[in-house]
Amino acid sequence: MIRLLADPLRQQLVELLAAGPACTCHLVDDTGAKQPTISHHLKVLREAGLVESEPYGRYTYYRLNPELLETAADQLSELAARARSSAAQRRACE
């Protein structure tokens, strides 16, 4: 998830889709990126399961998968809690 969002344009797409479903033409207008670039990043996000597509008339709308975001957020919160509780513990060197 972190690697997916490390790309600034993918992060921007995710932020835009958090406001609601959008088609490629909306995302092109909102980001200023070219359509093939948007389509490439949407494909990467779809393959990861973060974005879902839905045909609607002549267009395809994209929306976020909130369950995947919640799972990632829970995992990161759990990791942060473990790091916080073990911050003072050092492993002995041999």
C-alpha cells in the first residue's frame, strides 16, 4: 500500500477518488495529466485492489475500495503500536 501511494500522481488519484467515484475524463481534468498516464495508474491501483471500476453508460467510473484502505490503516496502526511498545528494547549483540 505504501509503495502504491509513494507515487505522487497515484496519491492524488486516491485523494480525488476519496471524494467519490469519477471517470477518467474527470481525473484528467482534475490532475492535468494525460489520459494514458491516468489509465496506467488506475490499472496499477485496480490490480492492487485499491480501486474498483464500474461501467456506466459509455464511461467507466472508478471508486476506492474502502475495506482495503481500512485493512491497511489497521495494519499500520498495529505496527505503530508495536514499535511504540518496543522502542526501548534493544537486542543484544553477539
